[in-house]
Amino acid sequence: MTRRDEILKLIVEHFVKTAEPVGSKTLQEVYHLSVSSATIRNEMNALENDGFLEKTHTSSGRVPSQKAYKYYVEHIRTGDVDSSAKNALANILSEKTKSVEEVMKESCEILSHMTNLASVVLGPSVQQEHLAKVQLIPLSKNSATAVFVTDQGYVENKTFILDEKKLHMEDVEKMVGALNDRLKGTPVSEIVPKMEALRPALTDYMVEQKVIYEALLEAFVKFTGDRLTLYGKDTLFDQPEFTSDANKLKKVLELLDNPTAFRAAVNGGEKAGNGIAVKIGNAKDGMDDVAIVSTSLALPGSPSLTVLGPSRMDYEKVVSTLKYFAETLDKYFAGEAKGDNSTCQNPKSTKKTPSSQTKIKKK
């Protein structure tokens, strides 16, 4: 590593810890560099001229630029995954009875806790999914639940009450059967318009079909939206960049409330190697001071596992931890990892810390 790279690395890591601009005096006093303050200033000036450092209006110090963060991730980042993160994930995977959803939920909660950032699971695009089946489950004489399943394993349901004087369960079953016959295999993105086109034909199965039709249509509308699940939302409110600038926080929340825009942001990330992509936003793309680090999981539809926070995130920890979690989960779901936590030195350290969870679906 060159001297200039070493200085840039220290500046990035110091700024990540403190959120304060870094000056040559700070580097000299805190890290006891073997070169003079004048030499450090010269190197910092060169880094600034090359676009790696930026001046602030409130201090003589410097802060890393987007270019610096990208260079740091690709060339000078070092480090390993914290053992407590490994132990916590191993503890989750050691319980064999958990569903995929439970494993993902608890893994993301740990990921958010370990990085002190929000984590997001973004499901497959509706362009990639097809309707596998609609199933009707009678609950009583006048109530039932319709369950919709895609070929990627996503499930949505709708429970409704029947007016026994006008509708019979047999009629509803016929209607659901008709939907299965006509919609099975349809791309999820095309279900709603195709169902609307089928509306006249469905009257052949029941005269008083409007209530049931509207209930099913409402479920299909939810069904066709992108799926985004957010964990550790409260961590966003603890970041200095967002607490001091309400507009920045508003933009982040708006992004998370729009799965389509979030997917575009994830897909726009630059590859940092080992399957990791990094997207560092700016004012031009509406993501001022926001960073997204993501990777795909080897599950149907290739859902993405993402960590989101300010540009000043600890990339050394985030990239290493995200990569480790993704690789371990891929092995687990493929049946290669057994969730053996026998190597844990302190099982008590795996106690789960509560984390906020918010499910967001496109409306």
C-alpha cells in the first residue's frame, strides 16, 4: 500500500467513526504517522486535487468523496468478519425447524444490529414471476381465504365473508377454478389487466360475483407489487447525516417506500468484486449522502440482500459481513451448511437484540 493510499484509508476510517472532517494534525496525533504534518498536508492536497477528498465549509479538515469511498472498497479495504456476527448467524442456522422466511428475518435483524444500519430484502421482480396457483380454503359456511402462489414461492392471501342469501361456497369455488384455468402461468405483472378482461366471463359462474371479484382483484393488486422488507429502520434515525438534515432522511424513506425505485438503485450499483455491488448516491440522482451495498442470494428469483445507510458507512465491516452472510445463507439453503455453532466461543453473545421490522409493499 502506498503512503497516499494509507493516508486515504485512515481518513475514510476516521471519518466513518467520527463523522467529523479530518485534518493533517488529527492524523498525526491520533495515528502517530512516521511522516511530518507538512508531508501529510501535501498528500492530502494531492488527494483533493485528484477528487478523493472534499473541503467542508465549517472546518479546515477534509472529508472523503464518493470517488474515495469507491476506491476504498475496491482497492484498500481490509479486515475480516467479526466473530460475534459469525456466531450469531451460526446460532440462527443451527435451529433446523425454521422456515426460509424465519431464517431471512432473523439473519437480517442480526445484520442490521452488527452494522448499525438498515438491511433490506428485495424479492424477485414481478417480470420474473408467474402465477402458480389460486387456492380457496373454506373457513366456515360463509367465509373463506383465497391463497395466491407464484412459481418463485411468494404467497398472498385474501379472506372474505359471503352473503349466504346471495352466494354459495360452491359458486366461489367455481370462480376460483375458472381463474386457475385462465391465469395459471401468467406473468405476475399481467395478472390484473388479464383478470379485468375476464370479468364478463366470470358472470357465468355466479350472478352476484361483484363482491368476490373485487376482493380477489384487490389481493391480485397487492400480489403484483414488488416485495421489499426492511429491517433496522430505527438505525436510520440515529445517523448524524439524517438527524441533522430532515430532507435527506425524507429522501431515504421515500426511496424505501418505492420498491421499483429501490430496485433501480440496487441494479445501478458498481461491482466491487465477489458478487458485491456498491451504489453511492449524490444530489444529482436524488440519493444525496446515501449508500447501498447489495448482493444476490441463490434462492428462486435471486432476491437481493442489501445494507443501506449514509455514505459514511463502515465499508470494511459492511462489505465483509454482507458477503459472509450471503455466502453462508446460500450454502445453508443449498443444504451444504448445517448451522453448526460448535465453534462459538461464547454462546451467550448470540442473544438476539430486538430490531424494528417494517414490511413495505408497492401500493
